[in-house]
Amino acid sequence: MTPAARLAAAIEVFAAIEAARRPAADVLKDWGRDHRFAGSGDRAAIAALVHDGLRRRASAGYVMGADDARAVLLGTLSLARGQSAEEIASLCDGSRFAPAPLTDAERALLEAASLDEAPAHVAGDYPGWLDASLAAVFGEARSAEGAGLAERAPLDLRVNTLKAMPDKAIGALAHLEPSVGEWSPLALRIALRVDGKAPPLTSEPAYLKGQVEIQDEGSQLASILAAPPRGGQVLDLCAGGGGKTLAMAALMDNAGQLYAYDDDMRRLAPIHERVKRAGAHNVQVRTPRGKADVLGDLEGRMDLVLIDAPCTGTGTWRRNPDAKWRMRPGALAERMRDQSTVLDAAVRYVKPGGRLAYITCSLLDEENGTQIRRLLAAHPDFRIVPPAEVVLALGARGPVLAQAALTSAEGLLLTPRRTGTDGFFVSILQRD
């Protein structure tokens, strides 16, 4: 497919996403099935343009004065990819499979494209109803933080020290030219191609042998800052697919006991194969069984309970750009109820002197500091471990991370703009 044909296809897919209100991945999959002439490179390029359009939907529509698929994709080429009006016009020449030629009005708007006078939620490309919540956290910097969330996410890997040391993993992946992470000593970053296509990492021998796992550097940091004790008893209460479970197993050097649980068996399903591949021998998966109390024997015994809490996922918008436009106020209220429930449940398992690590991939105080303050009011036998102490788990990099991140009384907030990671909130509490 020519670049012009790819743009026309991206406009078609984007329009279908908007009309059906379906996840972008589903619509792209359907388009690929119905257009089998498109090769893998074509599909990747179309998907990248569609996702860039979703990331910049508000700002691109603003500069074009319209919010239809064509306007958003043309504005995206200007704002996200830096293409000139002339370059965009060369793609829209009206030839077979190409978009219709630019109108005089479209060309003028592209030539004058500017966000200088745009409202914060438009410049930051996030839903307007979230403006007050983001302003409460970031103030005047909220549009810049939103813009950071509108960039493409990198491909980050975590070296699994149960199978390999960083130098060995770097050597095994040398053909992908990995760079070392800025914060996590176990992080490697693979640069994406210009078209946004990532290499087929899951086919790499280093991945198949369990030497590396795909995990954002922010998620790695959350696991490190939780400081799972070697030889201790640890419960991952919302383990999901096991990303943080595996990270903690390696940090514990397979010593002690690490229990992985999730109340949704579907989310937990991938963990078994991942544990085997990683060589994590200290992990015991506890699967929910109806009304049975499968964690009852852990009550009051845990040195650490980690909660990777259900949340709105505002910190992962780089990876899931369509999710931010489908999010509604009711979803925030529902997630807050879920968080309160799981926090109250977690208290049961923390032993005296033990710790509770509360983690979200959200930037909203309603899901972060507010939840911690509520927990402390209900359970005065817990205290917050000061963030300045928490970051010492990273060694010399810790104080530098504390300066880069947004620190509050309740914890540490990582963001793409500040730390180059996905958005994560980390709060560590200790029981008297």
C-alpha cells in the first residue's frame, strides 16, 4: 500500500471506531481480516496512525476546527508527526485509494496549526470532565502532563535475574539495540520504528527462555519500591497476569514464599505459564473457589501485602489511547469502590510490623491519596512510610527519582513527563 492509501485506510478505521464506540484493537483486527491484501507492514502503519489520532484526538480536531475522522487524522499528521501542509497535501491528491485533495480551508488550518490558545484539556488531549481532577494534582502543568500521556509508549523489558543478568540479556538482544533504563537497574528499552511497529519480542530466544519479560519501567519501579523481603512472606492480592508477582519473585531471589491471588480467574490464567518460564519457584498461585476462603491461612502472617489496585488506568493512556475517550465518570466512582474494598480486605493479612504496598496506574488523587487517607482514618494502626525512605530501595538512584517524580504526603507519583514511565502511584504503609 502507498502512504496515501494507508492514510485513507486509517481514516476509514478511525471513523469506524468513533461510530461503533468499540475498542480500537477490535476494529483494526476486523479491518485486517476484511482487507487481506494489506501486508503486516501496512497493518502496522495504519494501526500506528490510528493510535496517534486517538492520542491527539482533541488537539488535532481543535486545530482543524472539526472532529470527524478526516480532520483528526490530518491534524495528527501535523501535530504528532510534524508534517507540513505541503507534505500532507501530497498524500491527499485524490488519486485511486488516496484521500480527497485538501480544501483551501483545510490547507489554511494546517498552515496555521497552533495550540497556544487551546483550553488545558484540549492541549493535553484528555476528556474535559477530568480537568478539575487533573488540576488538583498538577495545577497549571496539567496540559503538559496530558501531552506526555499523548505520546507513544516505549517498549520496556525487565531482566529476570533468576535466569540472566543484565549484561547477558543485553548481549542476547544486541540486534535490537536495547538501552538501559534510567531508573530501574533491571530495565531495558527497545526503540520503536518510525511507523510505531515493535519487534516480535515474544519470538526472541531471550524471551522464550525467561531471561526477559515485557514490563514498563514504572511497573518495575513499583515492585522494587515495595521492597519484598528475601525469605519473607508476601501476598500479591491483585496479581492479574503476574507481572509484579514475577518481578518480586526475582527480587526475593526465589527465597521465602510469594502468594499470587486475583478474584478473577480469567485475569489470573496467564500466570501459570509465566511463572514456569521465569523459573519462579517460590510462587504459590491461589485460585478463587466460589465462596471458599482460599487465603484464610494467611491472615496476620504477611511481611508484605501488595495491591496492584483496579483503577481507571489514566497512567497508561499512551498504550491505550482509545480508553481515555471511552472513560465515563461512573467508571471512576466504580473503581474507587473497588479500591476501598480491596484495601479493607488487605489489612487482614498484614502482620504487626508488616507492610502494605498500594499501587495504581492512575494519576487521579481520588484513586490515590484519597484512598490512603481513608484507610488511615479507618485503621489508625497503620502509618505511611515517608516517600524519601521508600525510594532508598533503589539505592543511589532513589533520591534522584524522588526529585523527578511528584511526591505527596501519601506517596510517589510517576508520569511520562516526569519520569519517562507510565503513570504509577506508589504508597507504602507499615503496621504498628
